[in-house]
Amino acid sequence: GIQVEQSPPDLILQEGANSTLRCNFSDSVNNLQWFHQNPWGQLINLFYIPSGTKQNGRLSATTVATERYSLLYISSSQTTDSGVYFCAVRADRGSTLGRLYFGRGTQLTVWP
Amino acid sequence: DSGVTQTPKHLITATGQRVTLRCSPRSGDLSVYWYQQSLDQGLQFLIQYYNGEERAKGNILERFSAQQFPDLHSELNLSSLELGDSALYFCASSPTWGSTGNTIYFGEGSWLTVV
């Protein structure tokens, strides 16, 4: 299956700081999603971004599919941004077509 | 609200017991996925159904089984439960099973604690 590596594994920020989370993947994909898992365990869809750049408020994401990586930018961090950020990808061919492969996540803690 | 509904939200049961987790996909979605999230294993894919048929199998134990019914809801059955089965179980859905352009949406999960 596809290997998904996220970095850094842990990130501690002061409120108001900016951050960049990275996701590397090992094969070509037709789906890449970023999720935020809040302290209650809910997986919140942030972006569907198999390629290109998208922005949603203080968050933006860029995927360079040809180089097999994606970046999630968080600007002006708030304490409510705390949680685990997951990158997940789906293969565009082969027997594993359909399923999402998840990275191990980046644990973000934002202090007031 | 993702539109994917999972019940129950929390469940505590004893070792050796059997439980059933239920999932209703988003309206119009034909594909259902089950994932298990434990502290040491991260998010693990269990199984996928598309329009009632099994499409892909991941790290699903033989003690676990699932099905998707004609109305497209799905159930995950966990039997002979062990302490290590304690985890957060997610259901997700998408319109199709593998084509591009389809966001996969996750339910809120079912917290299973085996004591």
C-alpha cells in the first residue's frame, strides 16, 4: 500500500503563530484529504486537495502531486486549532483503489 | 455535520461479548468504509462496501465482520471481544468507490471500551 509520512509529529505554538505541516506519500494518488481530529475524537474534513492550492479562512493547503507531497498552512493559530492533523491519500490504481491511507498525524498544541 | 451517522456513540462491554456498530452513510453515497483508531496503531482501514458488495478488505480480524444492507446502511459486528479491541471505530462514506473527485466523509465515531 501507499506510505504516508507526516511531519513534524508534534508541534507546540503560541497563539498567533503560523505553522506548516507536511505530508509525503509514496505513490500517485487521486485523492488527498486533510483532516483535523478535535479533542472529542471527531474527524473534521479540512480540504479535499489531490492537486493545486485551496484556502479556507486561516487555513490553506497545497499539493504538488508530481513531487508527492502536500502542505497544510495554519496562520494566526488559535487555541481551538489544537488537535491532531491527518493527511490521507487514496491510490489511483491497483487492488487498493478506493481506500484512504492515513499518516500518523501531527499533534498540534496551541497555547494562549 | 458530515451527514454520516454512527450509533452508538459510546459503548462499554465485557471481554468475550459481541457488539454491533451501525452506520448510515450520507444521502446518495453508495460506498461505506470502516476504520479503527487505537492509540498504538493509528487509523487502520478495516473494510469497504460498495452498493452492498464487499470491495476491499484491510486489517480486519476474523472475529470481526461487516455487511451493507439494501438501504445502504452498514453494520460492523465485533465478537469475542478482547481488551485490545478497545478503540474508536469510524464509518465513512463516499458516492463511488474509487474514482476521482470524491471526498470521503467520516462519522463521529463509536467509542468502544472493553473491560
